[in-house]
Amino acid sequence: MLIYGHYDVQPADPIDQWITDPFSPEIKNGQLFARGSSDMKGQLIVSLAAIDSILHTNLLPINIKFLLEGEEEIGSPNIVDFITNHKELLKSDFVLNLDAGMIAPDLPTITYGLRGLAYFELYVYGPEHDLHSGLFGGIVHNPALALCEILTGMKDKEDKILLPGFYNDVIPLSIDERQELARLPLDDDFYKSQTGVNLLVGEKGYSSTERVSARPTLDIHGIYSGYIGIGPKTVIPSYAMAKIFLQISSTTGTYSHLSTIN
């Protein structure tokens, strides 16, 4: 068995919203608070502890290899070449990807697939430099407004993604999969409690669990344009940018993320 995992993390900012120092672990009420404690340094340590426990009570019936990397959060730019150049070293009968979680401590969970992702930045350019809105407002198409028009046109009112061909290779959920997902104790109240929102939205015809695990998504992770400091500034920006993130369950890779109670 080849065990895969990563020990790098997403940026910890905004730092001022942390209750504890993200890189100084603290234990509170039996839980460890630190950056990457659950994604996914924790899983790496848990796997080592599990193997150690087995070795203290019995013999491992299989051989184990580890592939642990520190570049997963930036797209693993070097892992493809490494795997290509070390096929014999990494050769295995199956792979265990530790990058997943459990629904609850008393609910063992099997995750048998993950959605693929695509991330990109979209830029819209306008005037050659920022303009004074008092002098040029009303005659120049504001790049920030143009970007908003583009972004709002990517989905309809029922959260269907309108990009041409987006759903062409998406794997539909089978009846068995939908039944398994319906067994999970993850109702709308659970997701509301986790997110702090009063209303859930999503693609029509699917449950919240299906939307977050097996259906494609399109999300905006950040928008930047013009003056974003404190106080006013009369500016028509020269450009606008949005960070866009897609997750797709497709026929061309490792994709749909579905969990089932063991």
C-alpha cells in the first residue's frame, strides 16, 4: 500500500482572526488547534500512530510505502516528474489518500473519490490608468462593473453553471450513490450550524450533501479592483481581478467525493 499525504497548508491569514497562534499548537477541550491540524498534518500523524499500534499488537499483512509532500496546496508542481522518474520505487497495489476526514469521531467514514479542481484568475482591463470618477465617470466602462457582469453571468438563479460545455463530462449520481448519501446524518440544519447562515442555496434537484460532495461547483475566492483602503477615493480603476475556483466530478480523473457510513 502506498500512503499519500501532504504537510503544507493554505496561508493562515487573516492572522488577526485567529484566537490562538496558528503555528503554536494548543489543546482545548481535547481538541488540537493549529494550522494544518486537520488538513492534513493531523492525518499524517494519525496514520503513523495507527501503524505503530498495529505493530505493537500484530504483524502488518502488507508492505507500506509513504509519499508525503509539501507542495499540495500550490498544485504539486514537482510531483508528476517525481512519480514518473520513480515508478518502481512507488509501485503498489493500491493507494490510500489520507487527505479526507470523518463525519464524527463515532462515525467511521470511507471517502472513495475526490472532485478535480481548476483555479484561475480573471482580469478585466479598462483605461490605461486609474481615472478620477468626477472627471470621467459616466463615459468609461468601469472594469469592476464589467467584471461583476461577467461573474454574475456564470450562474443562473437556480445556481446552474452557464459556462459552455461545463457539464459535458460530469459523472451523474447513480441511484445507489444518492441512497448512500441520504443515509449520512448531514441535514440542512447541520450545514447551517457549521456555516452560521440562515439559508442554504445550490443547484436545483440535489440535496445539500450531494451539492458539497459530488456536484460541480464554481466559487469566487477573491475580488480586487480600485481603491480598497479605509475611507473614500474617487477612482475608476484601470483593471479588476477575480480569483475563480472550479470543482468538477468528471470522467477524466479522480473526481466525485462521496462518503458512506461504515
